[in-house]
Amino acid sequence: MTQTLDCAESLRRAIRPTTFVHSRTLSDLVGARVVIASETFQHTGSFKFRAAYNVAQQTEAPHLIAASSGNFGQALACACQLLSKRCTIVMPSTSAKVKVDAVRRYGGNVEIVDTALISRAERVKQLAFEHADAQVVSAYDDQWVIDGNASLGEELIKSGEDFDAIVVPIGGGGLASGIIRALQRHGNGTLVYGAEPKMANDAARSLQAGEIVRNESEPQSIADGARTLSVGLNNWPILQAGLSGIVEVEEEMIEEAVRTLFVTANLKVEPTGALALGALLSQAQLFAKKKVCCVVSGGNVDAAVYCRILSGDSLMRTSSGV
């Protein structure tokens, strides 16, 4: 118990508190009282540092291996650098360059894979076999990851905002699970909704089916942080019991949410981070006149991608040449 408390205190000291942003313009646009909880100013630019630092401080392994599209990878690299450990991050060839560069800048070793030829999970297994001193870490399906993310839920509770609902992006489900777990610990009944790309809607389909439903391959949503095959086994029972629903967000609406956050809140946000606002814009009637916490999970986005989104030039049109 003492070690757990020490780790919790160490985590609190290591992270930056989330940034709360109130925008009257955004609230008027959505028709709800919107408060943004932005993790764009967190160390390494996303909420993932909370989970990564907690994992790195809890394990005794000197070398950590993980698969990541970017945010968890750079967060883990930074945490390992701070705690004098090594890490290897397996990243898909479609990863944003800014995220690949960040992993390397924090001292992490990057393994780029073509997911059409070999999955990230398979390459992680190969590396684990090659490095006997290493521990494989999931970016979302891990109890230490969930506990690290719960620190954000604690901050939402202690903010005194008294939200009617919290809307949070969902990929593997680690962030939503952490927030739900924190609420449950405090007996807080605030409703929690997930926000997921419609083209990567395995979590929504899982809730409907009552069991985990997997994507056949990594969905190529613009929200790269949600390109998971399924929610985690550790996350699933928490999500199933604690989510009030999941809003599926179209790709065009994700881009619109990125632009809206720039215009109404002066926030640079990556597409995955804009999912929660995308959900509010897509299902305004669900949140009408309620006080809603919109969790913006991160701001790491390639400059070229961000400029295209702000200009209104759809990535889908650009990539297809249409």
C-alpha cells in the first residue's frame, strides 16, 4: 500500500495538471456549457505521459518495448529517459513524422513496420524474444496504464466543475477506462461518453454486441491514435459497465472539430484529440443545455496535415487526388 501511495505521489509530481479552457463561443455553437480539459500542454503533448510514466516507474525492467502510432511512444521514451531506462517503440510506416522524430529525440529506439506485411504486435513479439531483459508494455491494455490515466479523472473531479457529462476519445480505451475508474472510486455518477471514428468503430460495435469486436485490420482514420484493432481486455469490463454510450464521428466532422478548436479556443489539436468535440458537433441534441467536459487528449500533429485541415482541404480528397 505504501509503495502504491508513493507511486501515486511521484506521478502527481511528474505530470502537468490538465488545462481547463472555457469558451463562450464554443458553448454557444454547441448549445451546451462546454469546458475543455486540454492535455495538449502535458509533457510530450498528450495524456499518454500519465500512463507511460506510471508504467516506467512501476516496473523493474530496464528496457521497455511497446507498439505505438506515436503519442504513447514518445511519452514512454520521455519517461524512460527521466527514469534512466531504455525503450524500443514499434511504429507503423504511416505514423506522423513529428511523432517518430519525437520518440528519437527523447532517446527511444524506433522500429518502423509496414503493417500490410507484419503487424506491430508481431514485431513486438519478435523484439521481446530478442531482448530477454525487456518488458512488453501495452499503450492502453495494462492496469498501470489505466491507473496512470485515472490521474486525469482525479483532476476532473477535483476541478469543482460538477459536470453533467464527460466526453472522451476512444481508441484502445485506456483513457476512458482511467477516467471511469477515478469516478467510480469517488462514487461520482457523472455520465461518460466515448468518441470514436466511425470508420474505426470497434468499441461502439463491442458495446452493441456485449463482447469485444475486433477490426480486421488497422483502420486508416485521420485520428491515428484510434487506429486500434480492438479495446483492451483490461479496459473492456470497465468500459462496458461505465460508458453511457459512444458517439461515432465521421472523418469530415473530426477535421471540422480540429478547425473549430483552433478558431474558438485557440488550441492546436491533433485529429484524435478533437474526437470529443466531434462527438458534440455530431450529436448536439444529446448534450444540449448540459455542462459537458470535452477531453482534448493531445496536440501532436504534423504541420502539413494541420495546415491542410485548417484550410478545409480534406485529407481524403488530397490523398486520392480528387
